[in-house]
Amino acid sequence: MDLELNVTPMEGYECPLDTVVYQEETQESIVPDACPDIAGVLYTEAQCKLTRKECGEGRLECAGDLRVWVLYTPEEGSGPCRLELSIPFRVSAPGEVGPECLALAVARVTGAETRALNPRKVLCRVELAVSCQAWRPERESLCQPCGAEGYALQQKTEELEVYPVMAVCEKGFNFTDEIQLPAGQPQAEELLGHRLELRCGEARRIGGKVIFKGEAMVTCLYRAAEGALALGRWSLPFSQLMETADLDEEEGSCAVEVVERDSSLTLTPGGDGRSLSLHMELLAQAVVRQSRVARIFSDAYSTTHDLTVERRSLSLTQLWEEKTVSQSLREAVELPEGVREVKDCALTLGPCQCVREEGEAVMTVRGRAGVLYLDEAGEPRALDRPVTLSLRTALPPNGECRCRCAQDGEAQAVVTATGLELRCPVAFSYLITVRQPREAVTALSCAPREEGEALPSVLLRLAMPGEELWDIAKACSTTQEDILRANDLPEGSQGEGRMLLIPRSR
């Protein structure tokens, strides 16, 4: 006869796809008629604008545009000029995903360069890395002990603290402001380019909402009077509420990533060259984990009936370590010409990747550092240099590591006797989880026990090291309580290393 079991649902998300796609985009472009002829390319900077991401049958696809601005010296005229380009991109990541999955994507530029083919034509090459994740809703049904009476059932449960993903959500939001050039800086005659560095700091969950705060670091390179180059920099805080599932008030974490959808920075019409209009379209993506206790029905037997137990294997996620580690990039660069002044310095970091090496998680992030400076003769020059940062930490055999690396302050290029020294604080944030296998009861069926050979009323049994009292009681068709009572042992004792009296259950 089948016995009815209680069922407890466990909802969450699993991640069938977590990968980084590297891609290169190239495009030939004609210099617009309004721009002067190109004498030489100085500097190229690019940023990703993510416009679409979705999961289909067997793949995650995302698309967007690379906003590129090229600084070059003209054949005639004073001061550098700007050339703006837009290069579309599309990335596809194959995997075991479907339309029911939620797609998360972060696109980063890891390299950019432009070459003048002739004074009116350029070839631009941009390297990008796109971190792609797909999250599928999952629902586990955990059976609980049977409440049926009259079968002398002995049922075993265990509690395991787990750390599943309970919510995956996103929110788009806009940011518009009028900003002013700092006092003491020259007024702008023409904007040559801008970039955003989006940093999300505090993120926490309250009931059905995620509250997150961060800042947008806006940098603008512009031309002042007589062709001089100048830089404006602003730190603009933001805070938002994001709707999510209404979760229990348990401990957990919120990992929030804010990416750019679009942005524009223009001189305010009719202004004095000191007022600028900023508009940003941003997207926040959040993964919410919650610490919970899972009650697992792991075994059962009867002292009076023959019991058939059906089981299935579970793989439950537990928290191993969650930490943020600060590092500093410091790299010396020798230059053949002297440096009079640094005009701009930017660090672009790609997605962080983690590999296992001899019991350690090795987290590596690659990117590029770009520096615009004036040489000793006052001529503008540029440096573009690849950079690599890494971090190691212990990783258990069944552990999984997810990591992020972001700037934790302003990138700087300091003038030295032989060239430049690149400096920038960064922060590695990583989460290590472990998979714990467990066997869970899924069904019980009971039948009357056939009369067999008469068993003695008392047995003597040595409790071997590591042997649980449950296993002894099950093997001898008695109960743990009867064994403890017969041997005058306190509740919870395992009797290890003792010769135990095992009474037959009646």
C-alpha cells in the first residue's frame, strides 16, 4: 500500500549558461564632409551600448552598438578633431536554454584601434567581450515524513543550510542632469568625447524590493581656446528601487550590475561653454540569493512491516565564501620621448574569468589602459596598453566560483623620469558555492511482514567508529529510543566504540 507523503515546494533559479563570448568588429568608414582631412590618428575609445538580449531555443542572443570616438590631428587647422563612429554588433552564445530563461548580459570593450587608410577613410577595429548568463526558473518538491499511524514507521530527516538564487530581475532607468565645468577650468569650445564608468556599491533586499546605490563617473575630453585639450570629470550618485519576488526576511546577497544602454553629453545651447546637458539610459540587472534551511526526508523503515523506499538524488547549493578583495594596478611604461603633461587616462576592464588550478580558483581579468598626453614639445600623443590582473583563492573540489572585477577609484598616469606609471585601484568580488549531494525519499509503500525465524529479544552489538545509531537500529529492526533507553545513554548519543544492548522492538 502506498503511503501519502507531505510535499514542500522549493522555488529558485538554475544557471544553464554562464560564459564569455569574445568577438572582434571591424568597419571601414568615410570621414564626413564636415570634418577636415586626417593627418594622423591619436586615440580611439569605444563603449558598448547594449540594446537587446533574449533567450531562444538553444542560444542566448544580444545585440547593440559600439560607440566609437576617434581623436586625430587634421592636415590643416589647430588642435585635435573628433570623428564619431557607430558599429553594430551581435553576439550569440549556444547552450541548453529556452524562451523561459531570463537573459543577463554585460558587454565590455577590451581593445580599440583606428588606422587612416587615406585622409578621408579609416579602418576601425574593436575587440569586445560579452558575459552571458541564462537563468531558468526551477521548482523542487521535497517530500516530508508520512503522518500515517499504525505502521511503526521510523523516519529520518536532516536540515541543510542552502544558498540558492531566489530572484533574477532587471530595471531600466534614465538619468538627466545639467552639469557645470569645475571652476578654474577653461570653457569648452568643442566636446571631443565622453565615457561612463558605472559603479554599483550598496545593494540590499527589503521584502519584495532590491535597493541599490551607485555612481556614474562621467569624463569628458574637450577642446578649449586655441586648440588646448582639457578634461572635465564628475561623480553623479544614483539610487533605485527594483521590484522582485516577495522573499522571507532571511540573510542573503544581491549582486547588481548596471550597464549603459545609451548616453549623450552636449554643450547647452546658448550657454557660456561651461554648462553641459547629460542624458543616460541605464539598465540594472540583479541576482538575489537567500540563505535558507532545507528539510530533507532522507530515510525510513518500519519495525513491524516491510517498507519499500524510493529515492532520488539532489544537488543542493551551499555558501562557501563571499568576499571582496582590493588590489592596485601599478605598471611602469617607458617612453622614448619625455612627457610634459597627462591629459587623460582610462582603464577598461573586460569580464572576469575563473579557472581551477590545483585546488585554487584563479580569477583573471584582461583590459586596456589608454593615456593621452603631451610630449616635451607640447604635441599630443597617445598610449594604448593591454593590462592583466589576477587573484587566487582556495577552491573546494566541488566548488564553483563566480567573480566580478571593477575599478574602485580613478585611473591615473603619473609622469616618471622614464615615462609613465599607470595606477588604478580595483576590486575583485567573488562568490564560491559548493554542491552538496543528498538522497531524498520520494515515495513509501508498506506491506505486512511475513513471519520468519524467531529473533532473540536482546542482541549485543559493537558500535563501530563513524556508525550512526540510526543505521544500527534500522539493521536490527528496532528504534534509536529503545537502544538509548536500554543502555542508559543520553539523547543524541551515538554510542560509538561501546558494546550496545539492542532490544527487539515490540
